Amino acid sequence: MGEAQDVIEQLTAKMRKHSQAQRFEEAGDVLTRIDALETVLRRVQTARDLVGAGSFSFAAGETAISYQIDCGLLRATHIDGEMFAPVAPKLPRDLSEFFQAPSLAKNENTISAEMIDEILCIARHARTNTIPSVMEASYG
């Protein structure tokens, strides 16, 4: 994070320099770059926090719906204590291998873009519902 903060500080100085020289369009372009970088950093940190939380469950809404999350991925949904299994239409071939959640090794440092999208989707849902205490500091 330290290197990223250095880049943000350099871009901020550049933006101010353009602004003082009344080169507002260029200053706006630099501001857009700063915003994009900060957005990426927040997304990555959110994903890391959720993956780092390990396994946990939380309940959402008035109905007895609970979600089991493991390394940021949705592993199971229960409704009134029963495992929810969506009904899929009959397919001409067995495509079950494509519908399984990817595994994430405990020592793996990189997270694919597809996995980050799923993790962030779960994080957004968790943020709007009951958040386990281990996650409160990350989403507060």
C-alpha cells in the first residue's frame, strides 16, 4: 500500500500543478486517474479482507436465509435450515464442472478477476445485511 500511496501523492502534486497553471482539463484527467487508482485499491482491499476472514456464516432478512462463505466465495445457502439447491433445466451434456466454485489455496496470493468479481458481489450483499463481527472493521 505504501507504493500506491506514493503514486497517489505524486499524481495529486501533478494535479495541483496543472490547476495552478490553469490547465484544468489536464488536472481533471489526473484526478480521474487518482479516482480510478483509489477505486482499484479499495476493491482489492475489500476482496483481501473477505478472503482473509476465512469461513463464516451470516443470516439475512426476515426469512431464515443463511449464507456460508469460505474465502470470500459463496459455498452454501440455507432456507429454514434446508440446503437450497436451485433447479436447473436439463442440459444435453454434463456441464457440472463449470458450475463449481473455484478452489482458493490458503497460501495463494493472487486472486483472478473472476474470483474478485464474485467476492465483491458477496461483499456488497454482506454489507447491506448482517455483517459478522470479524468483518465490521473492514466495512464500517
